[in-house]
Amino acid sequence: MADATDIAHLLRRTEFVARAARVAELAPLSIDAAVDDVLDFTANANPQVPADLQVHDAANSSAQMLATFNWWLDSMATRPRPFQEKMTLFWHGHFTTEWDMVGRTDHMTHQNQLYRTSALGNYLTLAQQMSIEPAMLLYLSNAVNVKAAPNQNFARELMELFLLGVGNYTEDDVAAASRAWTGHNYNTTTHVYEFRATKHDTGTKTFFGTTKNWDGPDIINEILRDNVAKRLVAARFIARKLWTFLAYPGPADNIVNDLGDVLIANNMELRPLVRALLLRPEFYTPAAKQGLVRTPTEWATALLAGSALTSSAVSVYNYAEGMGQTVFNPPNVAGWKNNSYWLTTSAASGRATLAKRVAALMRANGGYDNLYALAPGDAVDFVAAAFSIAPLADSTRAALAAAFAAERAATPTTTSKTSVTNLLTMVMLTGELNVG
């Protein structure tokens, strides 16, 4: 039988929140069985992007973007096995593109669906598929990469940010890779990937010391399959990034090396890698349990789950930029950073503003009026349970109870119940809800 606090931690990192029902469901299991349950997406029944968001409506593109944003956040908050959406979010931040630059709903949602269906699939296959996604072709300029004027944008980011990391390739390798990818373009009439043989450089190119007529997909195969040394670097590179996303930054080399070995031993299948990561004893240490500040998207998802509100009802999109993260529009090709990246005055202010909005909606039509009659500590516990962060630290619980009691005493009427609204807001801004 697993420790309930370990189960809660596992769920916070994989399913956005540790819902009481899920904790109760998994607590009787071993940690191995609990991890397998989290990784089993069968209950999600092959989710698809809504049909009206799979086509581009040029006259209503802004409305489509908003609808897609809301649909995805609602999916994160309500999916039976939310880890599928959590991994979609990871790939969105890793193999990233920007809606504002791509400019087409169909391309952005098609890419989003690829990351969903391939969330725990084969890494080599995913990398090959993402390379010819129309969104990626447009975002990193391979749409116009031709032999007469090779464009290095995609080739460089493929190695620097996507597969290998700085220091594991040379400028000559970038030049060769960019030539290899010429002709793998985009048809501006049909709006699909198109290989143009007349635009492809068929000359010999030297990549990682091997001279031959390299083609674009060969570059990914060389890194993730054929070149033993580069494959190891790539495996450790993605293992480190996954650990940083799910556990904490700065993992020890032995953790990264072990997880990289798991990926290689399983022919670049991601599920065994993620399973091994979630079973590492280091994943359940205090350093891991207290090691990550929730991103604005993860935090907003927790608010939606706790309040049972929709993203549209809350208008999360309107607050996203103020918090520092708008999904589908990362700041650059490197995606979003973590931890201290979110610890700014403006970002904290943005979260407070959204928390006030959620609290006001929760209070509509007398919602949570029952708190006014409860003892202060019981009121705090009630709200903490609603947001799946019970039990709170003793110091947090005591501070919230004291503030609630003092404010209630200052406005002791049955019609002036701002103390309840403020308690809801304060709980949403606790460390327990902002640090997963």
C-alpha cells in the first residue's frame, strides 16, 4: 500500500490536482500500480479537438483561438486521466509554436492533437511527425527553405532546443541540416506539408562527420536512432527536461543518465521513461514535493477543478497574459521557463486578480454562505478540501483562520459576507496551491 502523501504528490504532478476521490482510489494500491493507473489513458476514450476547431475560419480566427484556449483548459480540469493533457502541455512547451505567428486554427489544433495522441508514444516517431506539421513549418521557416536559399531556422532549433542542446553540434552541422531539410515545404494553396523535389538540395552534405546526400528526416534518424553517441545525448536531454517539468530543476546526473538509459533500452518509447521517472525514489523526496512552482496554466486548471467553473465562465484567457503564460502563444521558441520565472510581482498580481474573479463567481447566488456559520478553522478546512490541498500546513491554516475570524468579527452581519469571499481568495493564493 502506497503512502497517501506520496499518492497526493503523484497526482498533483501528473493530474494537476490531487482530487480526494482519486487519492482514495489509488491509496490502497502499490506505488507501481498507482503510477500505471495514472499512465493508463483508456478512460479518456481517445479525446479529439472539437470539429469546428479543426478547420480554419479566417473571419472568426480570434474567436476560434479563444474557444480552443477554453476547450483545452477545460480538458485539463475535467479529463478522467488528466496526465494526457499534462503531457500535451509538456510537448506544447518543448516542440513549441506560436498561434500569433502561425495564424491558422487548423494548424494549431492539429499540432495540439498530435501531442495528445503521442503524449507517451515513440519519441522518434513524434519528432518526425512534428517536423512536418504545418504549424512548425510556418513557425520555424522550413515552409520556405529551398536549395537556392537554405534557411537555418528549423535545423538550428531542432538541435539546440528540441533534441540535443547547446554544445552538441557545430555550425557546419547546422548548415548541412538546413540543406537536408530544403524542399520539405508548405503548400500555400492546400495548406499542407509538401515535399518539393525541385527545391531540395540533393548534393552531398557532411553531418556529424558523415558525408552523403542527407535528407531532412535522415537528420532526426541520425540523432535519435543511428548515431549511438548522439542518441545518448538526446535521450539524456529529454530525460532532464521531463524531470524538470514533473519533479524539480537541476536533477543529479545519475538520475538523468538512468532515465536516458531507460529510453534507449526501450527503443525511444516514452511510456517506460515516464514510468521509470515517476517510480524514482527521488521523485517522492521533500525536495521533489516542494520543488516546483505551478505554472499559471497549471494553477488556473487547479482553480477550475476546485470551483467547478469553466474557463469561459471565468474568462481565464483575459488574465493569462497578466500571469505570464498564454497557452498557444509562448514567449519564444524556447517555450516557458520554470520556478523563479513565475516569482515576479507582476505575475503574483496577475494570479491575485484571477483568484478574486474566481472567488466572486463561486459566491454567486449565495455560494459558500455556509462558511459564515462555521468555526474559522472548519471554514478553512472546507475551502482547502474544495481545492484539494487539505491538509494545509499548520502555519497556513492558523493564519487563514485568524484572518477569517478577525474579518468576520469586524463585519458581524448576515448581509456583509466579504470575509467568505476573501477566505476563498486567500486559499487560492496559498503556497500549498501555488507550489505543487
